[in-house]
Amino acid sequence: MDVTLNNDLKALNNLLQEALDEGLLYLNDIDNLPTSVSVKDTEGTGLPMVGQGGASTLAEFKKRYSDLMVSSTGPRYFGFVTGGATPAALMGDILATIYDQNTQTTKGHGDVSAIVEFEAIHMLLDFFGLPKEEYLGGFVTGATMSNFTCLGVARQWLGKEKGIDVAKNGVSGDFKILSAVPHSSSIKALSMLGLGSSNIIKIDTVDPLREAIDIDKLEKEIMALEGTPFILISSGGTVNTVDFDDMQAIANLRKKYNFWWHVDAAFGGFAALSPGYAHLLKGWEDADSITIDAHKWLNVPYENAFFFVREEHKMLQVETFQNSNAPYLGDPMENFNYLNFLPENSRRFRALPAWFTLKAYGKQGYREIVERNIRLARQLGDFIVNSEFFELLAPVRLNTVCFTLKDGLDPHRTQAFLDALNDRGKVFMTPTVYNGRKGVRAALVNWRTSEMDIRIVEDEMLIAVNKIATVWF
């Protein structure tokens, strides 16, 4: 064994403790760490011929990079839809790294990681109030791969409806995909699946100021297809305004027409936990497939998402993802193996942090997180409504606040404000465009976020707008 590697093996306990101590320094100061930093171009030191060992490598990392780690898992990081990591999720993730299992087989030889994944999926189905006996599920890296997995099975279904085995013979023919406001990850998935990202038939929304699909116009488009099977991508919470398609109305349409119904509920699915918002998802239990992210409102570390596909489509899922040239894996229908049901053959033990946090905090604990985030988002929305500087671009429907500057028709003004806000490093938000207007998005999903954080954010917004006031007032 290499001398340096052997020395690190002997010092493993100390090395892991030093790395953990460095991580704890970050976590214990996360409220005060900057949400963004200015990174100067630095030249790398290159690959050494002779390794320097774990302790020296950690020292170099601390010197060069540790101070540049932003609090993207902190309470005032409102960019994208980024969660944090609960204490129990961190416990599970640390163990997942140490155990380093390839989560595949659930019967026969192998470890128990896939059994834990099954248990986590069953807990999640109960968590969201979905029928456990009617869905299969699994963990993937994020919304893109979750949508890819679901839409991959949908593609196989659509092909079979046309007499084509797409998995064996490739994409051919004209496939129809309908949607109103699909997320970019769904569009990317369609591109990767060969269905064509530009082949979506866009259905109007119910109102120009809404992002929910117009059910009447949807049905007219369906009727115009004259019985042609299609895929419908519906929104269980749009990214800008967390608007929901009418799930119950779509469920009723599905009883009349032949289509695959996919629900993208990456973070909006968590509305199911709150009695005050669960109605937004009523009817989604009839969907063919559902996408949800774990590294958003479940607050587990990146990369972590899961999907549900109806049990009745199990054979289609195997046809889509099976390793047909690997006889040593056995019959996929008799000996369940995740690598025959998912895009990835090599899979990290992603279910473990989800299993830990679900067991640790339960449905009640997560309901509190969800309802607190919604309440705080509404508080921030009220501040904007009552401000002389800002205006909402859409009502605060759940946990995302979409706003702009009053009279800010010049997009450079909004960007200048956002730059001034983020540059101070106390809060982070992202730009957006809504109904043709340049805006700002603040998405609240972090388990740490408190009322004090919202007061800090409000103060920071006033500081930023006053900083640029001389330019545009």
C-alpha cells in the first residue's frame, strides 16, 4: 500500500474528526455566514506527483476555500428553491457516505440499502397521503432525473398506445405533450428522451395573471386530437408563483380521455401536509406519475429527489430501464432490482438521509416547517404590499414571493436592486421574469428560517433599495 495512504488509514479516526470539526464550524455559524461571496480568479496548484495526505489536504482546503463557502443551507438563502439539511438528515447522509452502498438489489445477495429505500418510499407515500398499494417509487438525483424517469415511462406507454416499443426500437412518430407552464427540468427531460423540447403544445392559463392551466381550453385541445393518446404535464406548484393546476378537474378528464398524467410537484407537493393547503392537490392521487424533490422542503442534502409511478405501469418501467443484457441480475419481475426501474446503475444510498429525517421528525414536524415557511412568506409579502418601493407580481400562494420595484419598468433597476441586496451577503434571492416584467424571487423552504430572519430580510431590502435610490428616483 502507498505509504501516505497507509498512514491515513492508521489516522482515520483523527482525520474524520478533523473534517467533522470543520463542518461543525460552518454549521454552528451558519446564521452569520455570507449568502454570497466575491470569488477572485485563482490559479490551481495542480496534481501532485506525491500525495500530501488527508491532514495536509484539509489544511490547504481551509486556507484556500473554506471561507468562500456560502450559507446556501442557511435560513436566509431564498434563491432557487433550496432547502437545508435537518440534523437527522445530516446523520443519515454521513452514514450513507461511510457505508457507500450501491443501492440496488432487494432480494438475494447484497446489502439492505434497497430495503431501506422501499421503507422510505412507503413512508413518503403515507406522508403525502397517496395510496401506498398503488405506487412504486425510488430516489434519484433531482427534479431533472425524477421528471426524466417518469416521462421515460410515459414515453414507453405512449409508444405502446401507438404500437411502438420505444425502448427497443427508438422514437418514431408524432408524440403529443400538453402543458401550460412546465418547469425547465421537464422540458430538458423531454429533450433527453428524444421527444423534443419544442413539441409541447402550450395550453393557455386560466387567467393572464395565473400560471394554472385553463381546463376548458385543455379539453378543447384534447378533443381536437381526436383520440390521439398524449402526455399531460401538470404543475403541482409553479416555480414563480406556486400556482397549481386543478388536479381534480384533470382527474375527471382522465376518466374521459386516454392520456398519461404526470404531476411535477417538486416542492408544491408538500402542501399536502397542511390542512389549509392540501386541497390544492386534491385529485393528484389519480396521476400516473409524480415528481417531488427531497432536497427542497424535506431538507435533506443535495442530490436527492424521488418519484412515484403507478404500480400498474411496472412492466412499462422495466421495459424502459431494464438491463436486458445482464442475465446475472435475474428476472426483473421476479427479483426486484432498482437498476431495472431507474436510469442509474450506480446509485448512492440517497434514501438513508430521507429515512432518518422522516423517522426523526414525522409528519407533524414537517407540517410545522411547511406552515411556518408559508406564514413567513406571507409576512414578507405583506411587507412588500405596504412598501413604497416594491410591489408583488403575483399573490403569495404558498412559500414563494415574486415581486419587483414599483414603477420599475426598466429591468436594469430591478437588477441593480438585486445586485445590491445579494452583494451584502445577508440574504440571497434570484432574478425572474413574470408576465414580461423583470422581477425577484424569494423561495422559503429552509427548516431554520424564523420571523427574525424575515425582519433582517426586510431591513436588507430597504438598505439595498436606498443604496440605488439616487440612480433612479
